[in-house]
Amino acid sequence: MKPAAEHNVAGYTVLETARGRVVVAQRTGLIARRIVQRAPVGSLLARGERFGLIRFGSRTDVYLPSDKATATVAPGDRVVGGVTVIARWS
């Protein structure tokens, strides 16, 4: 997506983990603006549990504590939710 996507509608999910805070930003695409948030505020999520989805060419940004995680993918890499390992905890 283009840098202008930073200004598209977004849904943010903040996960408090034992290793620090993880923020997931689901950003809508230009044409089909569709974000589905499934987990209510305060939910306790299990590893691998789905908490939302985006549709039609949107994107997801994941922000991890830089001192506690090492990325296994680079910006722009295509990943598959629930399949691709995006980072490893240090």
C-alpha cells in the first residue's frame, strides 16, 4: 500500500503480553473499507485465536517491543494470518 494508507480508517487492538505490549493496526483499503473487530474490550485471548479480520486489499501492521522481538519478515513481505511467523521473541 502507499504511504497515504496511514491516513485510512484503522482499528487498533492492544495486546498486553508477558513480554510487553503488542499493537495490531488493521487499516482499510482505498475501495472496500471493511474491518471486523471480533474481540470485545478486555477479552482474554488464547494463542492463535482470531480477534478480527480485514477484507479486500487492506493491510495489518503489527508493532512489537523492539528490545524483545526479532522480525522474521521484512516490510512489504506477503504473509498469511495464522501461518507465517512474523517475529520471534528474544
